[in-house]
Amino acid sequence: MAQVQFFSGESIPLEMHKVRVVQKLSLLPVEQRQKCIEEAGNNTFLLKNRDVFIDMLTDSGVNAMSDNQMAAMMIADDSYAGSETFFRLERKLHEIFGMDFFLPTHQGRAAENILAEAFVRQGSVIPMNFHFTTTKAHITRLGGRVEELIIDEGLRPDGNHPFKGNFDLEKLRECIKRNGAENIPFIRIEAGTNLIGGQPISLQNIKDVSRITHENGILLLMDASLLQDNLFFIHEREAACKHMSIREITRAVADELDIIYFSARKFGFGKGGGICIRDRKVCERMKELIPVFEGFLTYGGMSVREMEAITVGLDETMDEQVISQGPQFIEFMANEFIKNGVPVVTPPGGLGCHINAREFLPHIDAHEYPAASLACAAFIAGGIRGMERGTLSEQREPDGTEPVAAVELLRLAVPRRVFTLSQVKYVIDRIIWLHKHRDLVGGLRFVEEPSVLRFFFGRLEPIGDWQQKLVQQFRKDFPESL
Ligand SMILES: *Cc1c(COP(=O)(O)O)cnc(C)c1O
């Protein structure tokens, strides 16, 4: 990576783009921020965007578009069937992945629905390095079961393994043997493993998983929603890939797979999704579900303008200078936090900076949701909206017991090309302040708990009056500040 060196010796990431359209932000006073999070049921998903200063909830659908993407939107060919826009997208995907077939969907989870409907039956087992919330919901909804086969290092928030998203190959062999290949419709690789901190999988591990999967006659599928960051990490961290271009790495990854699906809300700087398929027969199993659930085969629920933007966005994703920005900002954040004793997931991954809430707030019980509490505290401290990725994001067992998540994280997502370094520095400052006063932060309990995907719309309340105490402390330390 050709990084710019500073005469001062400073090591900071440098934006390789300039801002040409801006959106004004507002920062409410701390007292109002506390009221807002209370009104939102202490769930950052339920905050109103107008009350948020730095929105680090997600990298989904909030990445900045380029001038070329905006220009491409103007030439979109609007047609229900046979749109030229669709064929441009199809050709681009074929060019980068080398797969012959493409089925469009309106976003990533819609692709998961199609895949689950086509392949998952009562009793099916889906092995994967790690689950994603929507993926698991579709599989379990149809009576299937997820088995997670990630290496042990992947579940430790610390450490310096460069590819914590890797499969444990022994676990994979044992899983296939125990369940029987006939009960495994496909094996799923998640690139840039979301829930453990955007941690990558290596090309070598993908090749090994591919060999074992195909020896057993099973289909191998990749969730490529977070492939962008993973490609960069393969390039940076895998010695054998140092001299390969991003395009070459992409193709080497794709060559091992039978199916690639993605959320274009992340992969491709747009809004949409789809499924790329190598084999015609496999495609046929899913094809007829597209018009039922998504829309006709040449749009699948996406607008033509979005499809044009994705086509250009995919090309930009193949540019190292474009895709390095996210991981470099995240690494900067993580390093500043480490210097100041704030516990974060290491090594830094993609998608966002992940704070280890279990270590940040060791006095809060797992069932009182440390990461969700920290998310509320970060909003009060700075109008910063992060996302809980821990026990609250788990679903209860059928008998009502609440499993404790393997890792308990507050994710501060870094939408691609959106924030400047001074905004990132502000976030770092407020989180360090919060860490200094971490003893003030208390837990949460549910007031309304939905039975599925409860983290999206569940409502909670603080246990005790810790939020008022936090506001008072803020006023003491920053008498004049917003
Ligand atoms: C976001 C995401 C999805 C779901 O995509 P949507 O477009 O939000 O529906 C699936 N898998 C992974 C790994 C993701 O990060």
C-alpha cells in the first residue's frame, strides 16, 4: 500500500478523495441527548437521525457515493424487463467474479431468504465460520441449524492473529462427518466476519475449506457483503498475495466458490444485493423465487439508478486506494484507544472499530447488556451512535433462556468515505472520557422484548439512575461544551 509519509513523522490516514456535497450535522446538548436515548427505549436503532451527531450505527447503505456513481445514475435505463442497466451490472459481476449467472435481490438478507428457501429444510445443518444475524434468522425459520467453526482465536477479542475469521479445518471435517454431507446443503464462508469485529479470512483458508467442501460434494457459498475490507486485508497480511492486485485476489477467492451473495449496501457502495452462481442447475433452483419475493429477473427489487451506481461502485472496490481508507481509519481509531487503555478488538478489522464492552464495563452482568449500555453511554457522551453486537443481538433459545454472546462489542462503524479525521478524533476523545468514568455506567433491562431480531426494535430502561449521573459528570468536566 502506497501510504503517504509525513515530514513530521506523524502516522495518520489521509483521505484520497475530496468532499463535494455536504450534509449539515447538529449536536444537541448532553441533557437533550440523554432525553433522546430515553425516548428511543435505550436502543440506538430507535434514535432519530436528526438527533445524532456522528452516526456510526452501520456501514450499510450509508457509504458515500462518488461523482462517477452519481453520473452513472443519470444514464439508467428504466424498464421492467430487459433493462440495459441490469446487463451492465451483470457483465461487471461476471468480469470480477467470473461466474456465469446473476440473480438480483433488493438487499443482502433478501438473497439469504432466496438461498434458504431453495436449500434449507427441516433438519438441515449449515456450517459456517460465524453466523450473521439475518442469515441465522432465515436458516432457523425454515428448521435448519447453524454450526460455527471459526478458529478459537476468532472468539477472543484480543490477540494478533491476522485472520481471525478463518475456519478451523479440523472442526469442519468433524462437522461434515458427524452430520453427514447429505444433511449439509451448503457451507457458508462469511468474508470480513461481521459479528466478531469485521475480521478477515485468508485466501489460503478459503482454498482449504473449498477442498474439504468439494471432496464431500457440498456446495461452497460466500457471503461477500464485507468482502471489500477482506480483500484489502488479504493484500496487506497474506505474504503470498502481496504482489497480487485487488482484482487478482478477488478472482482467486471467487474461483474457489460455487455461489457468492452480497449486500450492495456495503459491497459496491450502493443499495441492493444479489447472488452470483457458477452452475446453471444451481441457478435454476433459485431463479423462480426471484419474481415471487423480489421482482422481475432484471431488477430484483432494485431501482435502475441504484444498479448503475453499484456497477461503478464495484469497479471502485477493485481500487486499492479506495478500499484502504476504511481499514486505515479503523486502525487509527484502534491504536488511539489502545494507547489510552480503552479495550478494543485486535487486530483492527474492517467495517468499524469494535470496543470490548465486557472489559470496558466488567461490573455489568452479561444479562444486563454491557455493550448496549455502552452504546447508550456513548450517545450521551457525544451524540455518537454505535451498535450493540453482543448478548442483546442473540436470540433466546426455544425454552426462553438467554445465551450469552461469545463476544460483547460496541461497534463504531466507519461508513466508507463519509467521515473526516477530525470527526473520528472527536469520537475517540469522547470514548476516552467515557472510559475514565466507566464506573458510572450501569446496565439495562427489557421493557418490551420482541421474539425475533429483538435488537432492532426492543425497548429497554436503565437499571438505576446512572444516566443522570453521567450527564452531571459531563457538565462538571465540560461546563461550556455541547
Ligand atoms: C449486512 C449484512 C448482511 C445483510 O445485508 P442487508 O443488505 O443489510 O440485508 C448479510 N451478511 C453480512 C455479513 C452483512 O454484513
